[in-house]
Amino acid sequence: MSQGAAEFAERLPTASRPPVGWQLLCLLGLVALCIGSGLFGAAVTSDSVRNWYPTLDKPGWTPPSWLFGPAWTVLYGMMAVAAWLVWRGAGWPAAWGALTLFCLQLALNFAWSPLFFGLRNPGLAFAEILVLWVAIVATLISFLRHSSVAALLMAPYLAWTTFAALLNFAIWRMNG
């Protein structure tokens, strides 16, 4: 390789972007993964939301039940875009750690509904949501190393999960 070609190659980004079609397919896959996680949670919670959850004592600052579906839909969409931005900007090898943390926190998110609503165990769900919160913080920090926009997209999810953890704790204490 000539010296000029070698210098040119050194200036190329280390992670070249995949074709637009592949990028869109990946984005749709991440959206499906995140929204699918939420749909699973909704399926697990449907009976308990109707029959068990209304019987619980809840603090006065509990949001109306109708708010949770739209809020989570928006949050899952933002999470998917955040993961996509990290993948798109860094590529699989460079973003592997950040995306692994993303999958871990998504799995923990996925597990909360069966614990709280499926097992009807707010105490166990509270312990789990604390682990989820730490995983979200780690994901957000990891995303920040790749994309400030991705980290910003994760911030509302962290805020909502913080609120959900406080609500979960209050419900556990009021009904324990």
C-alpha cells in the first residue's frame, strides 16, 4: 500500500456504517424487542391489574392506571432508539459491552412484572427494581461513552424507573 493510501486508511472511521436498509432493519428489531418486552409485561399483568392491583392500598400520588401503557410505550421506543444509536455509531464490536448492559437491564425490566403482578409480591419486586435501577444507570453511563443523545434518551427511563421504585416501595410498605 502506498504511503498516501495508508494515511487515507488511517483517517477512515474504525466502524463503518452498514447500509441504510440494514440500519433500519436493526432499528425495527430493537423496537420490536423493547415493545415486545412491554407486551409480555402487559400480558402477565392484565388479570392482576383488573382483580388484585385495585384492592391494594396505594399512596395518593399513584398515577392513574391508564397512564402506564402510553408512558411505557414511549419509553420503550426511546430505549430502542438509544441502543440503535450506540450500535450505529460504534458498531457491534465496539458497542458490545454497552449493548450487553442494555440487554441485561431489558431482561430485568422484563422480570419485574411477573414478580409484582404475576407472583403478587411487591417486596420481591422492589428488591428486583433496585437491581434494575443500577443496571439502567450502568447502561446510561456506558451509552454516554458512545453517544450523548443515546444517554439522554435513556434518562427519562431512569427517571420513570426511579418513580416506579418509590411507588413499588410505598405499595409494599402499605400492604405488607
